Amino acid sequence: MPESFLPLPEPALRLGSFIAIFAVLAALELFHPRLERPEMLAALKTRRWLTNVGLLVVSSISLRVIFPAAAVGAALWAETQGLGLFPLLGMPAWLAGIVAIVVLDFAVWLEHVVSHKWPLLWRIHRVHHADPGFDLTTALRFHPIEIILSMVWKALVIVALGAPAWAVLVFEIVLNGAAMFNHANLSLPPRLERWVRLLIVTPDMHRIHHSTDRRETDSNYGFNLSIWDRLFRTYTPEPARGQDGIEIGLSEYRDGSPVRFGWSFLLPFGRR
């Protein structure tokens, strides 16, 4: 089925949104950084950015080769086949879209929890956590295998729901933007932080998830909505060492290796 509901091709819309959000956050990080540390500055930051963006490029190409139509394509296919819970219930399109966005956000939260609890998936997901710095490029630092597995999971949920294609597109754009936002080296004013965090994952909230303290790493799993961590009691309000003293990354990899592309790409296969 053609993507007639879109003013532009789906890849162009997603790419345009990504570039715009990335540019805004990069500028904010440059002029108002939350943490100023050696791993966030100068040459080391350049190597980190090259590695993190490199992983994004490889992941994106791999995903498009294996799933050319991606999540929106799964929604369009389910629609042509009349599959899913929403069509079965005769749910209005507007309501189905809202419910789909919320359910998909929970599905991503659940996937994230499982990727920490299941050792095989943790071997892959730790590529993301090995980053010794924390900025918007950390949101791009995922191994291609994890990106592909994540798309399979999302596609299954989309087909099971019969989620509207427009809602899936909105969800994908919001999820990517929210991930870059809450990984950004930024901080909201304290009063705004308290209110926004009630619903949306903020950088100060998600930074805790990247702590070397495993108790903190095993909390604050949300990428967009913060309600799931509160609901399932995986919420940590503040790091033990404070936001300024928090140590980022994995304690077993403190030698600078994670800033190298080859090391990061091969991490799931050779190191325990």
C-alpha cells in the first residue's frame, strides 16, 4: 500500500526530523553543557562522536537492507491484511493511534529492561553503556544487531495491535528525538526538571541509568515516558554521587577502548 498519508517519503521525514533535532541539541550542548569533563572535550570527544555516529550509519544501512520498509511498513502491511486488535475491535483511528503510541512506548521500555536482565542481550546492549561520555551521540550508539532485534520486536507489536501507520511514524520520530534529548549533555532548570520528569525522561534522569554503579544502571529504563519506571518501581531520583560526581560507562572498560569503532563493534563477540 502506498504511503499516501505522508507529505514526503517516510525516510525523508525521519531523516529531516533527526537532523533538525540533532542540530538544536548539539548547539545547546556546545553553549550550555551540563558536565565538562575530559571525556566530553576536544580530541577524545571527536573520537567518541566518530565512533557513535559510525555505529549509527552501520546500523541504519543494516536495518534498511533487512527491513526496507521498517516499522511504518509493518503497519501498512498489517492494514492491508486486516490484522491486529484495533481493527478487530473497530476502534476509531484517532483512539487507536493514541493507544498505539503509549503501548509501543511501554514495549520499548520492556525491551530495554530485558536487554539488561538476559545475559545474551546484555552482551549486545553493553555497547551502548560502554560509552565513557554522555551526550546526544550516546543515543546513536547501538550495535546493529540490537537495532535489528528491536525492529523485529516493534514490528510484532505493531502487527498484533494493527497500529495505524501515521501513529507508528509519529512514535518513531518522537522516540528518536526523545532519546537524543535525554542523552544530551544538558540540564533543565530545577523547577522545570521536577515537572517535566513526571511524564518525560529528562537528561538528569537518564544519566543515572548510565552510571557505573550497577544499582543505578538497573533503573530509569525509559527512553520517552517516565511513567513506566515509577509504575514498576525501577525509578531512581538522584545518583548516589550526585549529578556532578556521577561516573559514566562500564567500570570494567576504563582504558579508553570504548571510543574506538572496531572495539565497540566487536564487543558483543569477544569480551565478557
